[in-house]
Amino acid sequence: ELKVEQNPLFLSMQEGKNYTIYCNYSTTSDRLYWYRQDPGKSLESLFVLLSNGAVKQEGRLMASLDTKARLSTLHITAAVHDLSATYFCAVLPSGSARQLTFGSGTQLTVLP
Amino acid sequence: DVKVTQSSRYLVKRTGEKVFLECVQDMDHENMFWYRQDPGLGLRLIYFSYDVKMKEKGDIPEGYSVSREKKERFSLILESASTNQTSMYLCASSQTPLSSYEQYFGPGTRLTVT
């Protein structure tokens, strides 16, 4: 059974600081996804990582994928309040019939 | 832009009622999914479909059924709603084969069963 573990589950950080969210998974995969969810809203796609070593950046967020370590990271640079949300990683196992397995989510709160 | 819509944002039903949640996507996607989201449990896959009239069980199919009569529409059915089915229900769609399998989500339906 595929397990996808995110840590931390809760993250409270001050504006201007840097931090990293980790996503570990237990089976082979070369496709990993990051989503953002605001309270009461649906999931919004942030990044799609399709190969080992993939790195994508959008604003203050940067995601990377190491398929050998079965690890993805979401790095936050100089956090701002607008980044407060829950972030999910999701994994598509190699050979999967199209279904993703999601992590539990990281609830990020950026304090002024 | 991909658009996934769900029939209701909020729904209140009584125990034992039959409940239909509908999802429509406008991008001719082959794959459609139903998840439920509960605090502390993340997203759990209920059912998915990769073609019209095809369906596959996800991780928690008990108490649910689905219908996909047309490519753009995927319905989730609670045959006899129970209080433990109170949850946020999210529909998603994705395209294959020459794609990233990225899933696009609808706005969600918050279902309360009393």
C-alpha cells in the first residue's frame, strides 16, 4: 500500500522567514503534484513534477523532486500572509491506473 | 481553462435519504474521480472512472455508488445516507495518455447528514 507522508502537519511561521515542507512516499513514482487549499475552498494545482531532479518555481514557492530518495520538497522563501493555506502533495505510482494518493496536508499559517 | 463544476456547494440531507452529487467537466477528460475530505484524514478516493460506463473502486467505496453515462458527467450516489457520510466531497478530472495526469478539482460539496 502506498503511503505518502508530509511533515510537518502544522507550520506556523513569521513573515519573511524561509521554511521547507517535506513529502515522502513509499513506492516508485516519477510524478508528483503539489496543491494548495484555502479554508472552505477546493484544491488548486501548484506544481507538477514529472521526473527525477525536476524543480519548479512560482513566486515564493519552489518544489523539487528526488525520485531515488522518494522525496519532494516545497520550499517557501520570505513567507507572506497570503501563503497561509493547506498544502498537499500527491503521488502517482509508476504503473498506476491514474489514481493519486494524497498526503495528509500541511496547514501553514504565516504570522505578521 | 479546465472547468469542473459540482451541482451543489452545500447540501443537508436526512439519514436514510438517497443523495445524488453530480460533477461535470468541460475539457473532454477521460478520467474522473470522487474524493471525500475529512479533517485529519486528508483526501480519500471513493471511486474513479476512466471511461464512460467504467468505474473502479477507490479506497473507501462502501456506502457509495457511481454512475458515468456521459463522458463529461460523473455522479456519486449515497443509497441511504448516514451521519458518518457528513463530509466535504470533491470531484476531479484528468486527461490521458499524453499528459501529466494532473487532476483538476471542482469547488466541492459540503454534505451534512442529520
